[in-house]
Amino acid sequence: MSQYPKWKKNRTSYMKQGTGWAIIAITVLILLFIGIGILTGAKTTYRLYSDTIQEWTTKLEGSAFLYLFEMENRSFKDAHPEGNRIPGLGTLSFQLLTSLTPNDPRSLLGREIPGLSSYNSQIIIAGEGTDYSTLPIESEPPMIVDERGEVGDVEEEKEEKEDKDQTEEKPLGEEDIYIFHTHNTESFYPHLPDKSTAYDGKVNITLVGERLGESLEEKGIGTIVDKTDIASLLNEKGMKHYQSYDAMRPVVEEAISQNDGLKYFFDLHRDSISREHTTTTINGKEYARFAFVIGAEHPKYEQNLKFASELHQRLEDKYPGISRGVITKKGAGVDGVYNQDLHPNAIVIEFGGVNNHLDELYRSADIMAEVFSEYYFEDEKVNSDS
């Protein structure tokens, strides 16, 4: 019986192995080309953009990136906390797919337990009485918001203000300020028939925006007050309340594209915290207090933070106690950007709270216009001198 030469057996084995690897390599290349074709040929709606990748990566713990850096540069080995182990592929995949962070209950319960998501905030400048128990609180409106509210008796004080400022009125400049209301139905209990809900389709934060716009224009600062009904827009598109900033974004982008001169963007809200924290007394009159909120989940948020801090300081210098301070928000359960990435002078301002009266809110709007106008004209002078 003849024996098949050993060297021929080995050669046959190597040829089979080589053929197997070649098939695998060809398969990988085919899949690679298919993947590239899908990514580049898909409609723009489905392509991966940098903001999509950023949204995914914000769901990962910061320490995970240190391990990625370490794979490229061993000098990063000493940067991660001692005793921490490299997160496994399963852990990273779990975070990406679920937005949940192990050992952080806020990522699971932040939207379910009122107030828990506030611990994603960081107090940058603490105003009078501001600590982690008195941070701004956001509540969710009902699915349908009715028009139940009544403005009441606030016209008399407004007329007094107009008479007082009539001689100081300045020629109106270009439209530099854009005021909008992402949560446009946020209302105030003193103007509602009951406390079943703190939201109203007529008497709400947009009235404060109108008053602020009027006061700024009396100072000679051109202002656009946006009155988009975001609550109705959410219902039309089947979106949730937490997606309000997504619904508002195209509106602000459109305003920017049509008005090249816009330099400042104020998103007005009202807080849900109790009256004692949202009200102060100045010269015998009660005023709604301000809180400045900055989203810290975009690369240039420090510019927004600088602007908010400047306004806080100016308000405190002239009207001590009227500002509750400046905070940043990021992490699970919060938006973290608030469309402030669209412009370095875009900020969220909490005007008073659910228990403030429009009289108090209007007085504060006048103070904001007064203090901001001083900052505005100083900045204009600096820029013109430059």
C-alpha cells in the first residue's frame, strides 16, 4: 500500500489554511466596502455626523476615554484613578445602548424622581441662599395645556413705568437681542384659578419676554421676541417635553440665518421652586429673582458661562440679592446644551418661580433691561473703539 508523501500532506494543509484566510480577508473587505457604501450613500437623515458621535460618547464615563488614550500613548497610564480596571466591551456597549451608567442611579432615575437630576448641576457662582437644595427645578406639563389664566391688575404699574421713562427713551437701534421661550407655557399660580397645574396657554412666561423686550427697546436696543408655541409643536410632532430644546433649535437657527446682527440670545423660563427662594425685596417692593443656567455639554460653553457670570455680577453690584447665581448642567436627565452652542452669548434665565406675580416679574424684567443695557452699550463702545 503506497503512502502519500508527508511533504505533500503538509503542502495541502497549508494551501487549505491559506485559502481559508484569503476567504476571510475577502469577506472582510466586502463587508468594509458595503459599510462605507451605506454610510456615504445613505440619505442625509441617516448619516453619521460629528454631533451624533458626540451624543453617543457623552453616554460613556470619562475614565473610559483615558484607557483609549492609554492604548495609543502609555504615558496616560498614570492618569486614570488608581485601582480602576479597564471597562469591558460589554460595559461600554451597555452604556452606549441604554444611556445608563453603572454605579450612578441618576442615569436610571434622573427623569423619574423629581429633583434627582438637579444633582447633575454644578454651582459656579452661588447667589444669596443658593445651595444644592435650592437649585432650579423643572416640572413636566400636562399633555394638553388649556388657556385658564387671567393677567389681573398689573396695567397701572406698567403705565407708571412708561411715564417715568418717557423722557429717557432712546432711538431704537438694530435688532441685536433675541428673546425666546423653550418652555413657553410655564405659568404662575397667582394668575391661575387653581393649582391643578402650573402651565397655561395664555398667561405664561412669554408675557415676561414681551415686557423685557419692551424695556430693552425703551433703552434703544432692538429686540426680537419670539412667540413660537413649542408646546403645540411638540404635540404636532409627537415629541416629548424633554425634547423641547430639539423642537426649539430650528426656530433659533432660522432667526440667526435671517438676522445676521443678532448678538445675544435669552431663553426665559420660570422655576418650580418655592416663593421664598425666588423672591426678594428691594426698596420696599418685591422682585422675582434670576438664576442663570448654562449647559456644559458642548465644547465652547465657557464663553456662555463668562457672559452669564458678567450679568450676575452686574446685577448683584446694583441690586444685591436679586440673582440666585450661575450654575452649569450636564449628565443624565438634563439637556446639557440648551441650544447655547449656537452662539457664545446664548443663556437660559430663570425668571422667578411658580408663585411669583406678574408685577414682581415685570419689575425684574425692567431691572434686567437696565443692567443689561449698561453692559450692552459699554461693549458696543469697546468694539467701536477697536
